[in-house]
Amino acid sequence: MHLGRRLAEQRACELWPGVVGKHVSKNTKVRTIDRGKLFVWVKTPAWQNEISLRRAEIIRKLNKAVGEHVVEDILFVSER
């Protein structure tokens, strides 16, 4: 993978809290990004459902914040 792309993906992970906001950020944690798929841990299934509804909006905002299209999908996983 091109180093520039990998750095952009890492930047998307770092920007997560600012893009989703403090309240959502408190209940989620980015785990990794792999080939455009962002894996995010979510505190509860209820949060998983809530944030899944905003998936497209979050992808758009993350890519805009990074300045290029690096996030193609977000996979949310809860422990429960």
C-alpha cells in the first residue's frame, strides 16, 4: 500500500473524535482501518444501532476532514 494512503488512513482514525463529537466519541473507539474499512468499537448495541444510522454522514465528514477519500465503510462492533 502506498505510504501516503496509509498516512491518510491513520489521519482519519485520529480525526474520529472531532468528527463524531464528544458524546459519540466517549462511547466509541477506533480499532483499526484496513483497505478503506474503519473498524470501530461501540460501547453497547444501542450505541451501535444509533451510530450505524449515521454511517454515511460520518464517512463523508471523515473523508472531507482528511482531504481525500480513504474511508469507504465503517464496521461497528459492540462487546455485548
